[in-house]
Amino acid sequence: MTTQSVRPATPGPGADAQRAAAPSQRVVAQARFEIGTLLRNGEQLLVSLILPAMVLLGLRATSTPSLGTGDRIDLAVPGVLALSVISSAFTSQAIATGFDRRYGVLRYLGVTPLGRSGLVAAKVLATLAVLALQVLLLGGLGLGLGWTPALAGVLPAVLFVIVGTWAFVALALLVGGTLRAEAVLALANLLWVLFLALGGVILPRSQLPDAWAGPAALLPSAALGDGLRSALVDGSLNGPALLVVLGWAGLATLLAARLFRFDD
């Protein structure tokens, strides 16, 4: 009897397609999907872009509420940009995460090569991409209404947008990853209204009631609003506000990593 040597199997033409993509490619692919989902969702576009634009137009057309001393449009635009960060990074992401959990989307994503860290990275990238579009549109609207930002504060403003996105996405994952979808929907919308009215976002803390202005400085919304106003009105970096936003980002990230559940 003759013994035939056994050759190793040659991969078929579809073998490469069955291999998992590189981590960066997986994150980018998921981020692209998240961007498409955000842009196709009418409710999220309403909260993220249309309502901030309406707030900006309303502030420009009226003299109330008072935004403090200085050109009104110069004070209004940084607050509206802060509101857009909260809308996209927190409200939209919390609601999307809560309902993705309910319908089992996150459970399936959690066992794919993307993993939990890849999912979080993709959500942050997607939010930053949508925010870049928001900043261009709202900034362009502000310029058309007479806004003159301090050019020296552009880099500090970009820093606050990035750190603020991190903080509010982490808070969104904490809320959306621990509560039931109905509770997430109610809480995310309620917090959006409270941030708008009392969170130091549109109204600077100097215009809030005296008893509330001090404690409000510790809120991530007020710190983001203060930081963007310092950057785009005064051209300076607001160090204390940056520390507050970083503190919330770190705390929310730790809590979300510990408490986040893929199942509803």
C-alpha cells in the first residue's frame, strides 16, 4: 500500500470575508451605521438640530430672557452649541441605547468581535461626527445672525466639545444601559428640559437665581456652557469648568462600565 501525503487545506475564496476585520475597521463600520441611524431618525434630528436652531432664532429675535452683559448673539451661540452637545451625546444616545437593549440589538452586538469597548468607541465617534455637522450648521446660522466669535477661543471650544461629548455619551450609556426603555425615554427628555431651563446651558449662571447659581457650577451642563462661553466670548480656557466636565466624564464612564447591561 502506498501512503499519500495529506496536504493542508487551502482556504477558499470566501475565507478572507469570514475573518473578523481589524478592530479599527469594526469601530469605523459601526460608527458609520450609528451615524446613518441618527441622521435617519426624525425625532432625534428634531432634538439634535431643529430645536437648538429654533432656540437660537428665538433668542436672537427677542430680548428675554436676559443673557447678561455683552452682545446677545455672541452669548447665545455658545449656549446653543452646548445644548446641541447635550441633545446628541446624551438625549439621542440614551434613548437609542435604551430601545436597542429592549429589542435585543445590543445583546447581539455584545457577542460580536466589536465588543463592548468597540461599541462605546463607535458611539462616541458617531456622536462627534454628527456634532461636527451640527456645529457647522448652527455656527453658520449664528454667523448669519451677526455672531462674531473670539478666534483665540476656537481650540478651547473644540476641547470642550470633545470632552463634553465624552461626558454626556458616558451618562447616556449609564442611563440607557441600566433602565428600561420607557424610563429612559421619560428621563432623557425630562433632563433635556431641566438642563435647558436650570442647567446653565442657555442661561449663564449669572442669570440663574442666586441660591442655585453656585451649586449649578457642579453640573456638567453648566460647566460645558460656561466653558464654551469663556472660549467663544472671551477667548480663554475655563480651567475649573473643564475639571468639572472631566470629573463627570470619568465618573460616568466608571459607573457605565460597571453597571451597563446588554439585556433589558
